[in-house]
Amino acid sequence: MAKGQNGKRPERVGGILDRVLKDLELDKKIGENKAVVLWPEVVGAQLAAKTRAVSVSRGRLVVEVATSSLANDYRFLSPQIREKLNTALGAEVVKSITFRVGSWT
């Protein structure tokens, strides 16, 4: 590859995009959105039918459930779910899971 005007080799576009995504923390936002999208697949149909992943912010995944008793029950499962989600994402995106009672239809 030929050298540019500054004597350095030109950078590949992929490398530039990776750096820009990291600088803007968009790579983190993409991972957070993937966690919400992957929720039903990772937790399975039975749990997904009773829960809804809402958002991830600063590593905290917020999941809505229909009742406070379900929220309480699922808190005990959160370490295993978090591990499965992060494995599916290929990075530690989810650091904690908060279950809260939400509007449910």
C-alpha cells in the first residue's frame, strides 16, 4: 500500500469506523439494544411470555413483569440470566437486571 502525503499509510475505513463508534460510545448502545432484542430468545418462551425487557442504561437492564411476586421470583434468576445474555452478546453489556412491575397487556 502506498504512503499518503504525511508519510503514513492510509487507514482502512473499517478501522476508522470502529474508532468513531467507540469514541461516541455507539458500540455500547448497540450492545444495549441487542440485549433488549435478544431477551426473549435468551430467557426462553415461558419466561418471555411473562416479562418484557425495556431498556439498558449503564449496564442495568430493566425488565417489566406483571406482578410484584413475579419480580421477586425472577430476582433470584438474574445472575444466570445476566450470564446467558452476556454470553449471547459476546461482551459484558448487562451488569445487573432490575425487575419492576409495569403496564402489562
